[in-house]
Amino acid sequence: MKMLVNRSNARETYFQAVSNSSWANLGYLVAAEIEGVNTLKELRILYAMHGIGLIKLDVTNPAESQILIPARERLDLEWAMCSRLADENKDFKAFIKRVRQFFQTGDL
């Protein structure tokens, strides 16, 4: 989440969102303010390459926030990243074990 995304920081903030969502099914860059017509154009170009969406956050009423660019769903998992997260986080490791069990047996 960023307070301001403008033409001078659009690529940097976008790639932070890409990096932070490498393990996620959907990824979004959330910004309270988006400044400049060319900024949105740049973010759409980056979206075409990487699939990270854009949410314009309404800071006074978050329920009124708008999805300006919907994220593209990731169909494949980055298994190396999942493995690393499982090594570093016991809750995530337990989650992955439950997912594996479900896919192998159909049991929850």
C-alpha cells in the first residue's frame, strides 16, 4: 500500500507489489492517491506484463475503494517460494500440508 503513486515512483511501487505477491493467487497495488494520467497508463502496461491489479483506496471510507485494474488470477503456484515460506512459517507449512491432503484424498 502506498499513499501516493505518481509517474516518478510508479515502476518502483508496482514492482514492490509484484515482489510481495509472488506467492499469492491475486496481487494488488493499493494507493490512496494516483497522480497523473501517464501514471495510470504506465500501470496498465505493467499489468499487461505481470498481472498485478490496482486499487484506489478511499482513506475516509475504505468500503468505497475502487478496483481500477482487476488483478489477473495466477493459475500456477511458485512452488519454490511456497517451500521457502513453509520453511520459515509453521502456520503456512501446516496450511500446505492440509492442501496436499485435500488434493491427494479429497478429505478436508
